[in-house]
Amino acid sequence: MKGEMATMTDEQRVREANERFYMAMTTAEIEDMDAVWVEDAKSICIHPSRDALIGYDAIRESWVSIFSGESSMSIAAGNERITISGDSAWVVCNETISVATPDGLGAAAAQATNIFRRIGGEWKMVLHHASAVPFTSQDDWPDVIN
Amino acid sequence: MKGEMATMTDEQRVREANERFYMAMTTAEIEDMDAVWVEDAKSICIHPSRDALIGYDAIRESWVSIFSGESSMSIAAGNERITISGDSAWVVCNETISVATPDGLGAAAAQATNIFRRIGGEWKMVLHHASAVPFTSQDDWPDVIN
């Protein structure tokens, strides 16, 4: 894999940034999440069935709260559609979410739109919008992220 | 207001493009919707609780179907947050939706992410992602758009 980093296309880099986001949701380490986002007042995060959180402070707080729950989550992204436009890029993908709670296992599906900006050569998330799709009903959506 | 068009900022132009989209949903004229979108195979539309539609052909078909229903819709966007990055822009906004059906009136709230690209000097929609927020419950979401 020598020289792989040097020859990565923008699409590969954006795909990798998107994967790091889902990895951070799975490791549940806030530092991993911090590394994914643009830590600024214009970043936006819309969790399923929620109003938009504006600014990385509010977004970070939501992840800290999610990660501190008793549940553990494993999220896989699939079917990524990547568009690059200058220093902006967006990824639309499916999310398949497995949740282990003290009460048992749950699963849910969501659709996500993730927007990234290239800042200092790195693709960083500025927007995440996830919404449930009826894999399970909205009522079955795990409490940890609803 | 002489010369207003010439001095419009990009933010104003993007806001106007976003408003044209909601106007098209309200007039329910497919030609108005056509004028808003980039009619291309990479455009993406995610209606509430639905999987992504890829490509303007599939997107157009969904609007034709929505517009041909017995219900009439009136949508107001509010609390727009606009980010411009080169020839791309995204708007996050609240949607307040009133629906008149043969059975009566309904209302719903949603969060939307809309992405635009500047093409030939015009800001055109390339992505719309809407998801319900619990103004009403997911189960009360009007059938016409669910």
C-alpha cells in the first residue's frame, strides 16, 4: 500500500471521513467525534425526529449524552452516494443501527445526509442529518438516539 | 427597489431559490418544481420516512404523485440557516405544513436540509432531505407525503 495516501482521490478521502464519523458513533469516544467535525458555530446536526442543533458545542453535548447512556450502538453505513463540489462534499447513505440495551437488542434503519468541507486539506463534517426509515416503526426507534 | 437584482448577495439568491422550492410545493405545479431542481441523475430527494430517491426522473415522479393527490398543501419555511461555500450552498430550515384533505385539515412540522449548486449563475436544488419532527407524531404525518 506504499504511496496510497498520496494517490487517494477526493472521493476516497470523503468516503473515509464519512466512515470515521460512523466509527466514532460505534467507539462512542467523544475525542473521535471531535476529530470528525468542524468545531464551529455554524455546524449543524439533526438527530432522528429532532430539531436541528446549531453549533458544535450543542452538537458535542448531544454526543456526550448519547455516549454516556447504558446502551451501546454499532452503526454501519451503506450505499454511499458522494458528490464533490470544490471544497464541499456531501454523502447520502443508509445507516443500519444495532443497539444493545440492558433490555435486549434493537435495530433501526435511517437515511443520512452528511456534508463535509475541505479545511486545511482535511475533509471535516459540517452537517449531519439523519432520519428514520420504516425498517422499524418510529415508535421502536431506540430511546438512546430518539 | 431599482437595481435590487444587481446587488443581491449570494445569500439572498440562495434564500430566494429555497423559497421558490416551497412555493412550488404550495402551487403544486410540476413546472415550478422543474425550475427549482438540477434535472440530473445525481440529484437526491429524501421525503419524510422514505428512502432516498436518486436522479431527477424519480424525484419528479414523486412530486407528480404528491401533486395529483386529493389533498392540497401549504408549506412555510422558517428559521433558515444558510451556508455558502464556493458554488455550493446549503439551507437548513423548519417546515410548517398545512394539509387540506377531503377529511379535514392537518398540520405537521419537519426539518429540512436543502443543497443548491450555482450553475450558469443560477442556484439550483440538488438535494432535499426532509424529516418529521414531533409537532405531530410520526403516525399523524399526512398520507400525502408519507
